[in-house]
Amino acid sequence: RGILHPSAMRATSQQPARLLLRLLLIGFFLLSIAAGVTDKLERGQKLTDGDTLVSSGGSFTLGFFSPGASTKRYLGIWFSVSNATVCWVANRDQPLLDKSGTLLLNDVGSLVLLDGSRQTRTAWSSNFLPASAAAVQLLDSGNLVVRNGSSSTSLWQSFDQPSDTLLPGMKLGKNLWTGGEWQLTSWRSADDPSPGDYRRTLQTTGLPEIILWYRDVKTYRTGPWNGIYFNGVPEARAYAGKYPLLVTTSPWEITYGYTAAPGAPLTRVVVNYTGKAERLEWDASSREWNRIFQGPRDPCDEYGKCGPFGLCDPEAASSGFCGCVDGFSAANTSALVVKDNSDGCRRDVALDCAGGTTTDGFKVVPGMKLPDTQNASVDMGVTLEECRARCLADCSCLAYAAADIRGGGDGTGCVRWADAIVDLRLVDRGQNLYLRLSKSEMGGRKRFPTLLVATTLPSAVTILLLVFMIWWRRKNRIIGAIPQNPTMAVPSVSLAIIKDVTGNFSKSNIIGQGGFSVVYK
């Protein structure tokens, strides 16, 4: 019989250990799949109610849930640190009535959610062309993607079908090739994730700006993009280092989104069912979400609150917040009584511009959230001085401003308004708006009300002059009558003069009395 070499004996003795280790790893893998601890669903596999997909970094979880007090079941994605914080819902309009739901990639590669309680009807499906060897994966960005097995290109992704939440890497805006839009839609209520009445979109005409809608009515806007942040949201500068904002304008798309810097806390932007858009940040120590921005935030954020050419001041609550820009007065004077300036303001003096000539000028209105740019003209390739010249030469141009402030100074680019200036308010770090006015309106500050100036001021001046003249004459008469005696420390006064100036010691001239004498005026 042969004798085994020692190395062969060691290899033989290690084989059972290696086999045991492999079996343990396979067992752990199978247990993790059984427990739902995986981020991927292959064709032929199913995700049933109670199972979950968890992203590789553990940030997000996909599974079935019931919101609030509801017993209906939905397929959604939530933050793993906060199970109640759902950021995406598949079957918003088609809730499941029980726990019979199943998510799977069917035989032709389509991702479908089946409702087992209704003869396995399809409650939801992804809208992509079927592909062979498809797999669905939950990424650590919160994006659910469907991919071909041999390609990293997404066939479909949940980021293209937002619910009420914008995560880092998502975008709002418009695909200029397909005409498709990315927008957020609120839940119907805290217990109902079906599409509600509020939407958040990116306005793609004029300068890009974010609009909050109630059905088809604008309720709030952020102000236009100025190259750094949205002009009416200067708070964004405080968190731009953690969550850089991105606006893309190209032949293919006009979009807005943001990213998260490495190590930055979890964050989300949500449109809630109460009509507020909020940015929230996760505080790991307190295990709660902290709000770092909300819009609308005060009465001046109400869209068009002060009407055309009206100016809203958030610190002027006593006057109803509303006033008029220089050169304009309230269009409805009775509205001032009820502190309602929704009718806006009208021009005090007509412009002088016709036939290629004008005497008009421009007044700087500083600190502004710039007006709605939906119908404004934009040219990013000109200087601010060229913008002024273009506006002055165009009689229909009522105001202009810089479109980009990244270079500092007064900014560059040109945005011009030819219709009513709407939704103007004071804001911290606001921009200059250059408002067209008649030549006669260019001097000084805004005038006081005409009636007040015409009646009160002349009367007050006349009265003051009369009082001063009487006082001056009486003072000179008394002082001039007192002879000066150089040998005395004080002027000497004769009894005749004292009788005269006191009205012969009249009681009507007494102004006080002490222990030694009576004091006369």
C-alpha cells in the first residue's frame, strides 16, 4: 500500500471543512432570501406580502404597507430608518384589499403587481417593452430599476414615475424629445396615497422655476433660477454644500434636481396633502425628520397676493402686507380699507414711448423675488447694459433684470417683462428689478399720498411760522427793555418794567409759588 504525502493528507483533512463552510454560506444565502434580505428579484421569483427588498447599503426598503389607519395594501418604497416615511408608491390608484398581492417579473419580462383576491388581476405594471433575462433591483438611492441581465442600462426606473417625494438623483421638468414630464403629486390624505390636489412642477418657459399648483391654479413659486439657487429661496444657500442643486437646460431636457454630498444626512423633498412643499433632513441622534425649508412660508408667498405691480412685504402685517412699487398706486382705493390689494396697482403717470423715441427711464427696485417669468423674454448671451438698451428701445418692455448672478456684480444675461409684473415680494438676498417709469417719476422716493401733502403740510408750516414770530417778538421786547448794569452780576430791572411784563402782578401770569416769593411768567 502506498503512503500519502503529508501535504496530501492535510488537503484531504481540509475538504470536509471547506465543504461545510460552503454549505453554511449557501444556507445563509438561502435564509437571507427567505427572510427577504436581498436587493434583487430575478425572473421567476416572487415578492409576496411580508417579503421585502432591501437596498445594498440598507437605506431603502421595498415591500407592502398600509398607510396610517387604512387597511388597504400598497406596494411602496420607504426609508429603512423610518418605516412610516414612504417615498414611492406603485399602485396609488389601485389599492389591494388584502395581503394577497404578488410582485413578479412574468414570463415575458414585464414587472407586474398581481391582486390575488380578484382573480389575480393586474393592479399595476411597469411601462417598458419586455426584455429577456430581466431583473429588478432596489438601489441604495431609493430607485427601483429593471435591467436586462447583460446590460447596466435601465429598461425602466421608479425615478421616472415620482409620487410625492423627490430624492437625490431624481428630477422635475420636461423631456423635450418625448414631451414627457416629471412632477410630484401629493397624497390625497395621510391614509390615502392616491394622487391628491397639489402638484409640484418645473416651469420650463421663461427662466426655470418651481411651481406649486392646487389643481390648475398656481399657489406658490420659488422665483426663477439665477444660476446658483431659485431667486425666492435664499435659504438654499445654507444647505447647498450638502445638497447641491442642479438645473439642466439642453436641447433634450429642461430639468431640476439635486444630489447629496458624501456623508450628508438622508434628505427628501415632499409635497404634502396640506399644500406645503418641504425639504426635510434626517437627524440620526433624535431619529426624526427636521424641516429645513417650507414653501409657502408666509403670506407673501401666496401667488399674486398683491396683484399686478403690487409689492408684498412680509414685515408689514399691519397694512395687510401689500403696497405698490414706485410710480404706482392702488387700483382699488377701497381695497386699502379691508387690507386687500388683489386688484393690484396702476401707473401714476403714463409712459412716454412711441415712434422709436422715449423719455422714460428705469428705477431700481432692490431686494426682490423676481416676478413670474412665464411670459418673459430671456437671452443668456448679453450683458445687463445691453439688456437695458433692448428694454428701453422696446415700448412694450416694462422691466428687466439679470438672468444669472454667478459672476457677481450686477449679473449677466437678460430677462424682460412685457406684461403685468406679478407676484413681486421682498426677500433676503433679493435681486434688483429695473422698472420702467415716466421721466417725471424718476426723482427721489415714492411720494406721500397727494391729499395728505396738499392739506396737512401747508397748514402745519403756517402755524409753526406764526408761533415762532410771536415768540421771537415777545422775547426781543422783554430783553431789550432790561438795562444792563456792569457793576452787578445780574441785570437790574426797574419796578415799572416788572409791572408791565407781569400785567401789574396779575394772578393769571403766576406760574408757581415758593417759600419766599411768587413766580410770574
